[in-house]
Amino acid sequence: MLDSQLKTTSLPPLISWTDVATLALTLLVLTFGLSTYAFYEPHEGHFGGVAREMLLRGDWVTPSLNGAPYLNKPPLLYWLSATSTAVFGFNEYAARLPLALSGWLGTVVAWKWARELWGPRAGRVAALMLCVSVGWFLFTHQLLIDVLLSTLLLASGYCLWRLAWEPRCWRYFLALYLLLGLSLLAKGPFGVVFPVLGGLGLSLSRRSCELLKQLRLAWGALVSLAVALPWVVAVERANPGFLDYFLLNENLKRVADLRWPPDYAVSKVSALGYLAVAAVWCVPWTLLLPQVAVSAWQDWRQGCNSPHREDQRRSEGILLLAIAAIAPIVLFLPLSSRLVYYSLPTLPPFVLLCAGWWSRYQKPGKRWGQPVAAVGFGLLGLSSGSAVFWAPALIQQLPELAATPTASAIVTPIALALMLGCLSGSGLLLVKRSRLALVGLLLGLMATWANVTHGLVVIEDIRSAKTLIEQVNPRLGLTTLWTFEGSRELGAAGAMSYYLDRVGNHRLAQLPSALTADPELPGWAHGKAGTVYRTVLVLSDSGLSRILPQFPGPPPQYRLSRSQLQAHWDSERPVVFVTDFLRPSQESLTLNLPRSAGEPLLVVGPRQLYGNAAARELWHRS
């Protein structure tokens, strides 16, 4: 009965060239500049390094970093990045491309869901709004899980909404539970929490458990487990104790803020900071929150009280979007382990609700909220423009940026582009040219993000060891042992290993005689079919801010005590030592240096590189 009634409802018109052009533009924005700057350390170095080692080792079950198992994350992003690297080569573009494409697929889902709720114009607006949002643009340009997870959650919500109204449709049934299985492989158990909350919310709104029966939860769980369980079994067999470690340390203890080591402290924020960061990720659409909340409430109530199936269907879609937008805030806000990017899944559903407000706002007699939006965008534009004047003083208070001569020059075009976009949008709203207002704002934001991408290139030496390694590695050669003071997370060492060994196809017969004579020579790891690659030895006793992870299994070969460092330093082998680029401000720069370190051979940004006698001889000879 329900299916037959749905067939009588009006469907969105066929896809037009405008839709195609809109989605093509969002793809261009989200993939722009992916290859122009180095891996952000430590996070991007972690994901890019693991993807690289999957290919070098030929092991797609056990994630490895810096030559040893690295078991704190599920494998989905590793797999995607490794596949892209196999196709496009060992470079930043290949590593980041799958994440940017997943962000674009998120805009496609937003476009499709919004056009089915409010019409084609709302779909196009939703896609454009999402791709230029602060959080979506920044996180599609950094190798982190959260955009991938946010897209999977948004697609899961869409399939849940469709399945709730078409319970006999096996296409949406399979899609929903396949997506939940992929969410497990992307983030672990927490990847399925938000869709579960959406299903419970729909059941409560219907005041019936019938929906839970229609969702066929038992069969769905089997589908999801069929996606995720084979890897879990395989990685547990290869690394006994993984499951206990992952569920206990990486999930339950993280919730209680007891995870060890506490290497995520750099990304933690207070409860107030978490709300502020969530608002920043949604900029500039955060300014529409009051109007969007009122519009969504009215739209939802209208559907609840309407006898028409299409209105009821829209009402439940809005309810699912509201739950999806609120849940990441409500669930993580009470936890002291909240991190700055945990609120990113809030962004796509909130943007869809903004597109719904915009579509209602376009209707005759519905121009309410226009003055508030105009004033909000105007204030954002003025505050952005003022950054040209106050940013230089702020930069001088941040040592890393103060050491970058062009930092002030980066801020100016970013601030001016954002100011012009927001002020043009505000002015056109005030004269009731609403469509042009959105266009002006979007163009301003696109210019802003082009300048942000350029800024990431300019400050590369602050956030990556790439420049240091590219200057030093050719002069010191393959015989040199690289050691590292450590830095909060192992991803920094992973990035160093990545840039030391870009190609990663060394063969034993082609390498120095020292390595062929001693296959276990420190600083090298073995891959598949006689392949070896460079690794970095990391101090294991260099301070509480640099505690290495303790995964199940034997100790990794990259662990290095201070006494072992000194022994290497006093040997005849060339050895270099790189200092921590995220050093706590109260620590001395010489805290963990080996004896007789002397003056640094090279200083790039916050990193200092020292060499022993053999390395200094090579350095001065080259």
C-alpha cells in the first residue's frame, strides 16, 4: 500500500546540464591543489605512510608504519589510499585523492537528498554549500578519516530514509547495511552509532516498532558483518591480541580519556572549544543557524500534521538530518577525550537543512530571515577584512608563523577574498537579489580556498620534514642512519620514512654492501620479493610528550633508547638526529641530543638536524 502511494508522488525532474555543471564544479574545488604541499605531520604522515607500506610489504591485512605493525585504526582509508598510490605513484596527490573523492561523493549525496526533499534548486545549493564550507574544504585536503566517515554516515542516513518508505526495496536495504559495514572499517564501532540513533528517532516519531521490523536488523547485521568481519578475523590471526587492544584501548578507554599513550592531547579541546570548532567547520553557514532551526522545525511540523505522504516523507527526512547534525555534538560534548574534528559529521546534514531553508526562503511571501542573514554575512566580511590589520600582531605571538617571512602575505589575500565574498552576498541579500547573493558568496569562498591552498604551500616547512629531507638525503646517501627525537604521534616518523624512500623499490643487490652483508641493518625494513625501504629510528625514552605506542606483538625495530642512540652516534656509520618539531615550550632544544652533537648541520623551520662525525664528513665533502 505504501509503495503504491509513493509511486503517485511527484519525482524530481531529470538531471539537467546545470546539475552536471554544479557537480563538476564541486569536484574541481575539492580536488584543487592536492599535490602542491607536503604531508601534514603527524596525521597525514601516518595515513600516507601506512598506505605506502601496504604496497611495499604486499600486506593488506596488517597496517604497518615505519617498518612495524601499526594497529590503532581500521583499514578502509589505508586501502583506498594504497590503491590510488598503486595507480598514480608515490606522491601526495595519489595519497589524498581517495579522500577528496569521498568528499565529492558526499556533495553528490547532499545534492540527491536535497533535491528529493525540496527540489532541484535545493540540490544544487546543497552541493555548492557543502563543498565551500570551511570544514569540508580543509578536511578533503588533509589525509584524515573524518570526511570519509561523514560521507558514509550521510549516505547511510539517505538509504535509511528511503528504506523507511520503501521497505521492500532490496537496493536500499543492501546499500544501507553495506555502508554500515564500511563505516565499521573506517572508524570502528562508533561508525554505526549515528545511523542507529537515526533509526531509533524515526521509530519514536512514528510511535511504533514496525519500522525496526521493516529494517530487518538481523539480516542487515549479517550483511554488515560480512563486510567487516573477514578483516577483523585476518588481522587478529596475524596479530594475536589485536581485538582486545583495539576495542579496549582504542575505543572504550578513549571514550573515558584513558587511552595509552595519550598522544592525541594536541588535538583535544574543551567543551566550549568543541562547540566553537563545530561552528567554525560550518562557516559561513553557521550564521544561518537561527533561521535554519526555525525553518526545519516548521517544515517538520507541517509534515507531521499533513495527510499527504510526500509531506510526511519530507518531515521524516528533516528529522533524520536534524538527528545526524545534533548527535556528534551531544554525544562527544560531555567527553573529555573530544577532539577538534569529531564534530565534522555534523556539517553535511546541517548544510542540507540550510539548503532546505534556502528553498523555502525563495518562495513568495517567505522572505523572512533575509535581514538577519545579510547582517551576519556582512559582519563576517568586516571581521575578515580587519584580519589584514590585526593578523600581523597575532603572527608575531606564534613562533612557528613568526619564523615564516611570508606569513603576513598569506593572510592578506585570504582575508580580502573572504571579505569581498561575504560583503557581496550581504549587499545582494539586502536588495533582495538572493540568487546572486549566493553566487557572490560562493565565488568569494572559492577564491578564499585557492589562497588557503597556496598558504599551505608557503608554510610547508613548518608542518613537514619534506624540505629538510630533500636537501639532506642526496648529500648523505643511503648508508646514513636517520634517528628522530620523536613527536607526539608516530606519524611524523612515518612521513620522514616516506620522503627518505620516495620510490620504495630498492633491491638488496642494488644497495650498499653493508646492507647485503647484514640484512637486519638498522634503518631498513624488508618488503615483498627482496624489496627493502628506509625507516627512521625513534627515541623511546625522550619524555612524556613523546611516548611510543605499545601494540600487541614483539617490540618494533624502530624503538631506540638514548644509550643505543649514543652507541650509533659514536660508531663509524653516518648518523643524523632530527629534533621534535612539536616540542613543548618549556623543554630545552638540547634535551635529548647525543653527546658531542655539535652545531646543527641544517635548520629548516622548527626542525634541527645534527650529524655525527661520519655524517659531518660526508656533508662537508659533498
